Amino acid sequence: MSISVFVLLMGACKSTKVASDGKVDSKLTAKTIIKQHYQNQLQFKTVNGKLKIDFSDGESSQGIPLTLRMEKDKVIWISAPLGMVKAYITPGRVSFYNKLQNEYFDGDFSYLSNILGTELDFEQVQNLLLGQALLDLTAAKYNSDIAGDNYQLKPKKAAELFKILFQIEPKNFKIASQQLSQPLKKRLLQINYKNYQQIDKWILPNEIAIAAIDGDLRNTIDIEYRNMEFDRELRFPYKIPKGFKEIVLKKNDL
């Protein structure tokens, strides 16, 4: 299965609108900004809707509509039309199959982490989709600054091998952009949230642009959310078809 096929796996409500920009307050401390970010995180049981995803690896581009279903902290389920490609992600498992190539993967997060060029777990993938910080911002101390229309956070103590940078938009204190890099390994994960939408009382990303660089390899993924709904009863049907060939990662793929 090509990397692009798996990455591609990655109004029902009456009123949906893109949230407008707020204004930054230069008096806010980094501690307050981080506190507001976590106070405004989504509290829901389930979310479902449609995704439009465009993927490019620099040589070819693909676009596909997908169905997304999520039970918070438990499962992320994604399906292509007619179930031709389907993914089932839980805190301990990443599994997907591709009927076009009669193959499947069933293992840990190493495959997904390899695609995005940085180690990820379930919570981080969920946070990426919801506009939350990939890392725990309460685990370190940050300096705050103003960058354009956003708050910018940098660690007070910079890591030697790992660089991080966060920007938080001021209206809803959701992530505007987050960057994780390993300069010595020439790895970079850049995630930009172009705007947010309000669905009833919830604030959810509307468009996300992801760039993953690993040496000379560059993957870009653009995600657009459509017709999102919260707290419906959902099913997550998933069964790997019989006779499919298992994808086994090689050491140099990790």
C-alpha cells in the first residue's frame, strides 16, 4: 500500500460558520494562554462528518472524500467511498485495509509516525484533528510573544535535538499553527489551521494544512471538514477481509 493511500484515510447542523478572528492581548501571560487553550478544548462523546482530503508527495497528487467517525479518546474510524479503504485507530492499535491492492496493516503507531516524520500516539492524532496542541503545554514553561494576529509560545528551555513552536489564535484559544522539528535529522512537521467553524456550541477546525518533511521527502495533506455533527450514536464497523496480504514494516521504514 502506498503512503498516499493511507494518508488519504487520515450541513448536518443547522448553523455552521467560520469563527471570526479575535484580537490579541499583549498583557496575557503564557500561563494564561495555555490555561485558556485547555479550558476551551472540546468536551464531547462522538463526532462524525465528511472530510475532503488532498495529498501530494511532490510527484503526484490525489484527492478523495472520506467519512470520519470518532469516539473521544477511544476510536478514530475513517472510510473511503464504498469502504474500498478503511482505517480503525485506537490508543493501542493502527489498522487499515485497501481493497484496491488487497492488503492490510495491523500494528502500532510506527507506520503513521513514519509518514508524518515524528513519533505520534492516539491522543496526538486526535488532538491534531481537533485543533489542540500535540504536546502537553503544561509539562514545560513557555515564553509568550505576539506573532501577527496570534499568540506565539516557545519553550523557555530549548531542547537540543527537538524544536517546537506553537501559535494560538485569540478568539477561541485553539491552535493556529504548530511546528515540531528535528533539525539534525532534517525532519519537520508543520500544521496550520487556516480557520475554525462553529457548530452549535462547538469550535472545530474548518481547514487544516499539513506539511511533513523527512530529508528530501515532502508530503502535504490538506483537510477540509464538512457536515460535522456531535454526540450522535455511532457504529464503527471494521473487519479485515480474508485473503489480504499483510504489510510488514522493514527496519529502515521506522
